[in-house]
Amino acid sequence: MNILVIGKFYTEGFGLHIAENLETMGHTVSRFEPGYRSDRIGGLVGHRIDQAGRVLRGISDNLPAMRSWHLRKLWDLIENLSLDLVIVIHDFLWPSEVAELKRRSEAPVVLWFPDALVNFGRGFFMNAPYDGLFFKDPFIVDRLKNFLDIPVYYLPECFNPMKHSAANIDESELASYRCDITCAGNQHSWRVAIFKQLSEYNVKLWGPPQPLWLDIAPVTKMHQGRPVHNREKTSAFRAAKIVVNNLHYGEIWGVNVRTFEIAGIGGFQMVDWRPGIEPLFKIGKELICFRSISDLKQKIDYWLPRDDERQEIALAGMQRAHAEHTYSQRLSLLLDTLVGKESGYPLPLGRDA
């Protein structure tokens, strides 16, 4: 198939994983990055530049003239393509732009939204003529599928074994990442609020600098001052005894991409319980869930000295992730859903999409 992916293609970006895996699956892929280009430059200065760029993008994205000017590049690209499908990542496009995209491309256009409900913004997709909407949180699907006139499907996130595999990681690479507990991601209020209560443990946090308004003094000693990607993230998750995945409160029934990355890498994972976890992983067998900070601490104390048992659970989680939760498997399901062979990933809790 000839497929156009519209999204962001920075390192470990959702759009990049999708484009690369579609190519590996044998499809011809074209890419278009809407709005401000996010290069995710390293270091504090680079991070601040990227933040400023996002502000400018937010301003320009509200100006019809600026949007029309930028989208001319998209229309020019489509003019030279014979497309079978367009996959839009995130809710970038206004409804009128989706309609124009369908008219010009003469191909089905779908949205795969990889974020939580709290990041819906203005919800352009609700009135856009998409041919299918795919969401990672079953709560979103449960709420929208009976109200919108667009097919809505559940499609959890996943991991990329081409980028997150422990197969070729040498033990010498793990030394600088050794610790009791680790986590990787943005420093937002919820993460700081949780990890500042774990100060009695040997913790290493990986991620970009915090927002200017956020005081991270309680976790300063934990934070390593930089993010980890791909091979480095693999080393960080493999070297830690426990990877604590504190889901954002915006994840209602579903889980984040890190859930699958930790498992796929072979890390021993403790994650906030959500009702959508059980169909994805066996709790207690492939990962461990916690429901409060006191529950988390009790389980950390229990599991830290049990090396063999941790490794057994981590291995089971890794096997499950590689067998069922890769990008190629999700994309195959998306394509099969569009032609009527499937109906998205089965919803948990007995709900039928």
C-alpha cells in the first residue's frame, strides 16, 4: 500500500515509529509534518528553544492564513502521490482540512490518537470526516462510539522492537544505569509529586528539563539531567531493579506507551492499576500493579530483594510484549479493521466495540 503518515517524526516520536514499521512491513510510506517542526534538540538550551517553538506553533496554528500557507506543502505532496491510505497522528487538522485531504488524496483518512483524554484540546476530530478513529484508552472508545457518526475503535499503544530490544545490550553498558528504581519521561507535576515520596530509595529519573514553573527540588538528586532514547532507554530499564511507571491521572482505563516499552525491553515493571491492563498483561505474572503510594512502597520493599522472581516476571512480560504488542501487530490490526476483517482491539470489561 501507498500510505501517507501525517505527524511528528522526532526521535521516538509516535509518527516515526509508525512510518518506520510500515516500511518494514513492505508498504511505501510518505511523511508530512504539520505546523512547527519539533527537532527535540538536546540539553537545557535546546529544550527551551523547543518549548518556545511550541508556543509559536500554538499561535500560528490559530491563524487560517498561516495554516493555508503551510498546508500548501501537503497539497503539493499529495499531487504527486497515488495514495491508498492516510494516517493522521494526533488531532492536528481542522475538519475542513480533513475534508480537503480526502478530496485531494481520494484515499481513506483515519486518525490514531495516542494521547489521554486530557489532551483532546478543541477536539477537531469530533466534526471531521475521518473514515475511522482509533484511541488508546478504552474509556474514550466507550464514551464516543455511540455518539459520533464516525467508526471509533480501541487500539492500545505498543512498542518498537527495532528500537527497544535488549538482544544486543552488553552488560558493560548497564553499569552507569544501575539503581533500585528508575523511570523515564517528562517531569510533570504528577511524576514529581509521586517520586518525591520515594526519596529513601536509590532512584534515577531520566527526562528533559522541567517546565520553568515547576519546582523539582524534592527530586533534584534523582534526576539525571537528560532523557534516554532507544538503546539508552533499553539500558536504563534493564539495569534498574524496578521500573516504576506512574501513569498520568489522565489515563482513565488505559495505559501509556511506556507500559509496553518497559515490558518489551525486559524491565521489571510496577504500574498504576487500570481496568484495561488485565487483557494486555497478566497482573502478578508479567508485571506488578499498585493502587496507592503506600501500596507502591510495600511492593518495592517486597520485590527489591527477590532478584530471581523479578527476572521471571520481567521475562514473561517481555515475551508477552513481543508476541502481542508490537507496532507491526497494531498496524496490521488497523489495516484489517479498515477493510472489515477486524473491529479494533477487543475492549476490556466486556464492552463490545
